[in-house]
Amino acid sequence: EAWLADRRREINNEDWTRPRTTKPLTFGEHAERWLTHRQLKPRTRYHYRQILDARILPTFGDVALKHVTADLIDDWHYRMGEATPTATAHAYGLLRTILGDAVQRRLIDFNPCQIRGAANTKRVKQITPATLAELEALTKAMPERYRLMILLASWCGLRFGEITELRRHDFDVINGVVKIRRAV
């Protein structure tokens, strides 16, 4: 009677969920469904597929979604080591995103990815910008038709693909504005 009373209370509070009669959904099944139904560019889909196959599914693929715990994720993250920090951060970020989707779909109650800063990395190689003298020497050494490209890249922070797609009507000389509308 107490068990029935608890179920009745859950129903009244709209907390009750239908018991599953089939086998529990695994992380791998949910990840495949997540990747299939996502609108992604081909390169992004390929990148996610590589991460899933190489780093995530070998550990979590056959684990029931509700059994993916913070401790299991901590152990997995620790075992990946520090040799490839960017790849490790990308894998953790993808895992966190997929589990976040499971929370939204009410497949699990909370996201067990709780490692602070695990999806962020520091640059392995520090980039030092060119000095004014180096920038001037570089600009003078370039053929004249490429000099503006060097200056736009250095002073405006434009990428190569953005610079190569600029047209004359993208420049507003009166107001000093460059409009970035396309990129390669």
C-alpha cells in the first residue's frame, strides 16, 4: 500500500515516469541518435564522428545511459592523460553536450560531466605577434598587390578566407568601415 501511495503521489505531482519494459538505452545508442539528428556541417559531423569512435564510445558505448556517472567520467578523463590536451578537451566537450541533450530529453536526471574547465585548453605553443618593425619589413617584402592583405590581417584581425573574398563595395572609405560579408 505504501508503494502504491508513493506512485499515486508521483502521478499527482507529474513526476511519474513509465517503467521501461525494454533494455535500458545505452550511451552509444543515444550518441548515435544525437549525431544522426543534428544539423551539422559535413566537416563538423566528421570531426564528432572521429572523437566518438576514437575516444568516447570505447569507454561509454555499451554503458546504460543512466549508469554514466561522474566517477566514471572522472576516471575516463584522467586516463586520457595530458599528451593531447586539445583532443581531450574536445572529447570532454562533446561528451558533456551529448549528456546535456539526454537531460533535456529527460533520459537522465542530471549531467554527470562536472569537471571544471575540462573542455578548455591552454595553447601549447604561445603566439607572439609581429612587432611594428617586423610588420613593416614584412609588408615591404610582399608584392604590392598583397600589401593591403597583410595590413588588414594584422590590424583588423581578418582571416585569409575573409580577406580573399573582399570586394570594392565592401570598403566604406568615407566612414572607415570594412564589411565582412563572405569568406572562403
